[in-house]
Amino acid sequence: MRKHIPSFSWLVLLFVPAAVLVAQTDHTNAFTGTWKLNVAKSKFSPGPGPQSATVTIASDGTFTLEGVSPQGKPMKWSHPWSVDKEVPVDGIENGTIISKLQGRMADDTMKIGGKTVQTVHAVVSPDEKIITATINATDQQGRRVHSVEVYEKQ
């Protein structure tokens, strides 16, 4: 049986790249902080996107996302530092993530049960106020999902 990322979680996991960027052992960078999804400026295909999402990236690299799915259900995910090593994602059964970091850019690969279900490319703006994340995934129905999500620093 082919496993897919839950239809609401692909939106959430897009921000995982940012978590990867901050966790340079007690070092902070442009991704550190709290970020809120601007649903109006984001594009979801197919839609709809989540009703809300807030991502917190701590200076120790811990990534946490909380929000409300398109179906109105609470979402919560977290994971530790994952640059160049695969780590588990709490809140997604059999989910793991591995990230690559280069400057203000991060690339993530999300797997469920060892199978890639999502890739994310995230870029923090030069003024460090916006993160734009491009996500390509497969939903539970096997459909290709593409989104460009805009997060604003709080």
C-alpha cells in the first residue's frame, strides 16, 4: 500500500526547512523566530490550504507548527534539528525529514514509511521578514500537490 502525507499535513511540513536552518546548536539565523502563514498571499493547488498555521523555530533548532487544517482540525507537528541527517517528525506516524541548508535557503525531503512524499524549497527574504516555501507533494488520494506558501515574521 502506498503511503501519502495526510492532505492537511503537506501544507504544514512546508515550513520544516526553516527549522533546519536555525538549529545550528545554540546559533540563531534568519529562520529563527515565530512565523505566521499568510493564507491570502499563498497559493494552493489543489486547494484549499490550511485555515491557519504558526511556525516557531527555536534557537536550539526545534521546529514546531500549530494550526488548523482545511477541514477545521487542529494540526501540530515538531521535529529536532535535521540538517544532513534524517530525523523523526513527531505528529506524523512513520514520518522523517532530512534537510539541506545553504545560506538563506533550505531544501527538505519528507518521507513516510521510507517513501518520499514531499519536497520543500524555502527561502528567507533579504530583510528577514518573509519566508516563501515551494512545496511539491502527493496527497492521500495520490494527487500531485503544489503550493507556494508565504510566512510572515511575528
